Amino acid sequence: MLVAILCKESTRSRVSANTFLMSKGFPGVVKIPGEIVQHVRETTRQHNKWFKESLPLIASENVLSPAAREVMDSDLHNRYAEGLPGKRYYQGNIFIDEIERVCEELAREVFGCRFADVRPVSGTVANLAVLMAVARPGDNMTAVGLSDGGHISHAKIGALGLRGVRVHNYPFDKKTMNIDPEGTKRLLREVKPKAALFGQSVYLFPTPLKDLQNTFDEVGCTVWYDAAHVLGLIAGNRFQDPLREGVDVISASTHKTLPGPQHGMIVSDLVKEEMETALRRGVFPGVTSNHHLHSVAALAVTLAETREFGEAYADQMIRNAKALAQALHERGFDVLCEPNGFTESHTVVVDVEEHHGGANVAKSLEDANIIVNKNLLPWDDDPIRPSGIRIGSQEVTRLGMKEDDMIEVAELITRVVMKAGPLTEAKESVKEFKSGFTKVHYCFFEGEEAYDYPAFEGGP
Ligand SMILES: Cc1ncc(COP(=O)(O)O)c(C=O)c1O
């Protein structure tokens, strides 16, 4: 926005950037170019330091392994490779083709399927590519509603709306935080969707896919599963195995419970050639041109590490989430789904309405270096005033935390939210506790620092 104003304004009146910015009251930004570079570098360095000293509990984030981080910073970042290995529109792709082939092969192996496309540059882009393949404007589709934990790209205001499909939401059981299977069967029969989309951003329990299988067959819809949040759990043979439970195609981000680069992917076990062609075309030229080759290399590294360490990692993420939920419950928090064991994933959801809502709690926690997000709950009336917070165990697990450490995390959250003592003291306790958990685990070259700033030689 700032840049847009700047460009428009400076061309029109030929006022220099600095003078213009000063006139708009942005003194902190007004620096000569070299200083701006230093400002950005220093601010990024501060960000790294802050996260090193914080408890990162956003359920959709993670840290890269040392090998994945290394290839992210390679010359691959500077290149173009449209199309598929061996069929490119650019020269210079000899090594890139090899990396992409390895990445695809690993994806097929890890998810036990015949088809993988590792080119989507994010989960949303993967969703758009699948949408191009499975639905046309005007088609009916079914998906989980936003306040029930569905993702924005599954909504009318997101990718589904962009494709022009009509979205129908599944009936949702607020007690079990899952779709209601009988109501869903009725909806599928009534709406006869072209594609039925499952998967959530608040994903506590597996979707009852097996129970729906007969209805899918009866209706004849494509069954599509967005595994963005739970991809690492599925890769580690936990949570559920969608491709063996009636799902035709999975789309996902690759940087949440799968601890890879910010990227996306599609996997499927469909044998039909026309579906494969449609998915490939959906990705390119449908919704990508170049596909971020450094990320493909980092994804290949992550998938290879997942093959080796994925089960142990998935197991510990779930154990930690359960331990954290239990510890928060024992400290008086309204943790959702207690009768069902709180969660079967990496995610824990807490209703904090009695503590003045999700926004207020998330901000207080941030002031003490505990990073979570406010979250809509199915019973919220006001979409801009969520009553919940969402907590994820995947990054702290990656840093080596175990069940006992979750008790300390719950203790620190309690101190802040229940206002037991000054925030500054809680923040110091968080920093001290976190100093024992700054290295990356469940990967090759285990024990490297997760948050160190990659300064270049000769840089100040
Ligand atoms: C279920 C689901 N699908 C898709 C996405 C989008 O992924 P990305 O941020 O990679 O575009 C998210 C992001 O959190 C998600 O939760």
C-alpha cells in the first residue's frame, strides 16, 4: 500500500521518496537505501531472536531442518522451470529435473500412492489446482463451514467462490467438533455435489470418511481431502489414512505438521488418465507458472526426513497435544472435547470467553512471548470477536519438548491468562524455559539451531 502510494505520487509530482514519506509522517522508514537494507536486516534478525525466545504455538507453523534450510538458500531460488521434468520451457533445468523427480517419487512413497504433483506453491494454490480439475462454475460442492474450522479457501469468499461453485456446508456436531455423519449423508444425497471437500484448519479428530463411503459411491462425487494441517500426521501413519478411506485426491500445504518449506502438493491414487491430466493442467498452466524450485528441493529433503523420523515425530506431536490439553484442563481452562480425550491431532482448542475472548487472551500471551492465535468457535455469533484460542504442539515438539514440558507450557499460559503476577516476570520465565529448546529434532544433522539468523560473510 505504502509502495503503491509512493510510486503513484512520486511519478506524478517528482517528489523524492524521502521527502514524500516524511510529508506523510513515516519518519522511521525514511532512510537512504543502504540504511533501509540495514533496517530490514536488523528487523529480521530481531524477529529470529524473538522467536528463539518465545513459545511458538500457532498450529500452522513449523521450523525447517538444517538441510532443508540450506537448499532453500541455494541458486535454485533464482531459476525458472515451467512444465514437468524432461518437458520444460526453459534451459538450465538439468539438476532441477533430478530434484523434482526425487521429490515426486518420495511423495508417492510416503503417501503410498501413484500420483504426486509437488509444484503448487502453497496449500491454497494446491486447492485452486484441484478445483480446476474437479469442478466447474455453477457446480455444487460441499465443505466444512468457516466457524466449524473450515479454511477460507473452502468458502464462498475464498477459492471455491473464485471458481464460481456453489458451496454447501456440512452439518457440524459442536460437542465432538466433527461433521455430523448422518446429516452429511443427507446433505450429500440432497445436493449431489460434483466434489465433496473435507479437511479443516481447526482439526481435532479424524473425519468419519469410512462411514460416508457408501454415500460417496451412491452420489458419484469426487472425494477431496485438504490435509494442510495434518499432512505430517498422515505421513507418520497417525490420525487417518484418507487415500485408503475413499478419498480420491489430497491437497495440502507442506509446512505445518509436515515440517517442510512454505509450499503445497497434491497426491492421489486415481488410475484414470484423464484425472491425472486434469490435475497436472490445473497446476500448470492453471494456477502456477514457475513453481519455486528451492522449495521443491527443501520439500524433497523434508519428505526424506519424514520417511526416517516421521512416525516418531507424529506420535510425539499427538502425545504432547493431549498432555497440554489435560494440563490446561486441570488448571481450570475450558478445553474443548474433554469427553473425547480433547484431541487426536496436534491441535488443542480452548474457549476463553470467560477471560474476555480470544483476541484479548492471544494479545496478553504474545506480550509474554507465548504465540497463539484467536479462533472462531462453532457457537460464536460475531465472526470478528472469536471466543477461542487455537494451540498447536508441532513446532515445540520439533524443538524436542515432551509431555512433561507441556505441563510447564500450561503453567506459563495459566500464569499469564489468570494474571498470577506481572507479565514481565512471566516473559522472563518463558525465555528461560525456551532457552533449553532452540534446536531442531526429527531430522538429519539433528541439534542445529532453529532460529539462527543466516548472516553472510563480510556482512555487518
Ligand atoms: C485446511 C487448510 N487448507 C489450506 C490452507 C492454506 O495453506 P497455505 O497457507 O499454504 O496457502 C490452510 C492454511 O492454514 C489450511 O488450514
